[in-house]
Amino acid sequence: MKLNVAVHGCVHGDLKKVYDLILSKSHTQKKVDLLIILGDVQTLRSAQDLVSISIPPKYLYNNNVSRITDFPKFVKDHYKIPIPTIIIGGNHENMKQFAELPHGGYIYPDLYYLGLKSVVTFKGLRIAGFSGITNLYDVYKQLPVVPRSSETSKTSNTLGNQQNQWWNKNKKTLYHVRFMDLVPLYLYAVCSDLPLDMVLSHDWPAVVTQHGNIEDLLKRKPYFRKEVLNGELGSPLYDPLLRVMKPKHWLSSHLHVKWGCEVVFPSVDVEKNKDEIDLFDDEEESLGSNFPSVTKFLALDKYLPSRPGQSFDYLEMDVCDDTTNLFEYDPVFVNILRFVNTHKTEIQRLVNPRCSFEENFANVRGFFDAHGEKSMLNKKNDLDYNIVGYEEDLSKQTTEFVSRFLYTNITSEASGV
């Protein structure tokens, strides 16, 4: 069975125009089954959300929300989402809204936010992803606990000002990717025999600039040259993930350019130098032949009518034809998430900021090998893995996820797991 997937880069508040573009420009002339948006959607609901979004002053238009984003039209005028859509968060987002959904959830009917990190399936298509961008200063820091909004804030100027001050101080760090957010995805990759169709990230893995036509990229973005030459374009935090996940496609945006390459992985039966240390030998042996030897990386531009065709693309994906549900949580990922949640303190103790990301991920892998039970990963435990639908009170979706899968007190989930 073929699934037609549209992929789009940064939206920057033009959500309805993006839907119009995707529906009108489909070169296959086939129905689009799924739209994936790679961040910076800016789903502000009203002026009250402005304090939690990081936008350069010149794009705030004197706090005129209707000029910043068209999302209030969806909310007020009940615009329908014409295509089932998955989004990840970027660095220009309504963080108040996203903070209520650390494990993902619907922010509007048929508009599903993947959360800080997750693995979900859509009609058999297996999609992993995570939100935010990398800031190396914050990688090993804890996420700050988001203050809960209350009715009191509507009548108390003091409390309202305190919350505004908190958001002004913390809104940027909230969208910085943490090492601990990627631990469940890393363990999923090295412990699961299920191949990933797609991995979604807002900014790029750094290693992709060692592949493909770099001169073509630099011709269009010449000011990237210094970063590329120094190996500083993109995030080194994602490189170990790419190496063990080996998805069919890795999709990103953020840098506002359409560019792609193929990352070729060495065959697992190639004889290795006995004296060579490779932290990922065990992972590559355990992944098996189900995983492709090539990952197609594609980055997409932001939405601009002046650059037609640069912000989107279409992928035709092969999926099993016996699937009936639209969106489901991946049971293996949920079981790994539960393990990480249970052993969070011990795992954090293993992480040494002075070590490389590869070494820290390898230490986590060693801990899982010693304390985890791989035989339990594929067990569904008679749970319902269907993703619940949209709730106006977004936090209800998080409460439902935690009570169903993690069995922990919801008050401990403010900063995610």
C-alpha cells in the first residue's frame, strides 16, 4: 500500500496558506494522506500567548496577533484541518501551549504535536521525532518547571506580572533540546528491530554536512561556509542518533534552505580493524538487516511565495495495507519511556558533561543492558495505544497519557520525561 506524505518546512504563522499550497501543488495529483510540518508553526491562540513565544521584535507588529499568525482564525472561525497533520516544535512557538503537552497531543482537531520526543505510527508509517533546537549550554541542564496558569492570574496583576517575568526569562531555554529527551529515542533505536520510516528534527544533524553537494548549499547560503568548514553547522547531539536510528528519511528545516543528501552507513559485515574502538559496534550488530544502509536527509525552506517549491516536498511511502487506525503510540517506545522514567535518577548520574555525546549514550546503553528486559519491549500489556482525540483542555491529554502508560503523578511531569 502506498501512502502519500507531504512535508513542509517552517510555517511562521502562515498555516492556512501552507495547506492551500500543499493541496494545489501536489505533483502526483493524488490525495495527500498526511502532512508533516517541521517546526516554527507559531500556533498562538490569542495575545495572552505572546509572552511565551520568542520572535524578533520587528516580526511582533506591535503585538498584533493576527499579523503574526493566522492560527486564531482556526480557533475562532473553526477552520478545519484538511489533511491529518503532525508537527514538531521549533524555536518560534507558543511554548505555553506546548508545555502542556510534553508527551505530545492534539493542539487542534487533526493537528497533532509530537511533543518533546515520541515515536508514533500513522497507518503503518513509523515516525520518530523531537522538538526544539540544540543549545550546547543547556544540553545537560534540567528543564525549568513551567508555572501553571490559573483563574487568579486574570484578576491579580501581581501574579500576572510574575508569570510574564518567568516566561520572559525562560521561554528560550524551554525549546532547547536536552540529552535526556533523546535517551528514549536512542534506546529505541538500539533495542528495537522495527525500522523507522522517518525521523523529524527542527535543526540538522551536524554530520550531514559531510555528505552531499556542499558547494551547492554554500552557493545559496554562502554565510554558512565558516560553520561548515569548522563542523559547526547543525547539532552534534543528533549525530549518534542518526547513526543508530538509520531511518529511511531524516527531515529537518530551521536553516531556511532546501537541500538534501544521502548518508551511507557501512555494511555490518565489513571486517573491522581489531584495534579500532567503535562505540557503536554492538548497536550495528543488533539492528539487523531490516534497517536501510542509506538515510535520505532532506531540509526544507520556510514558507515564502517568492521561493516556490522550496518549502515542501512529497514522499510516497510503502506501508502495510492491514492497518486500520490512524495514529497510535509505538508500544516499544512507550515501554522504553516507562523504563527511563523509572530509572531517571540513575541514568542522569551516568551522564558526564565532560564526555562526548557518543560516550554518554553508550553508558546509557550499558545501563539498559544491565537493568532492562528486552523481551518485555514488544509486549502491549493489554493497553490501548490509540492516540486520544483533541481536548480543549490540553493538559487532559497529558494526564491521560501519564495515567495510561507511566503510572506516575501528573504533577511530576511539568518538565517532561
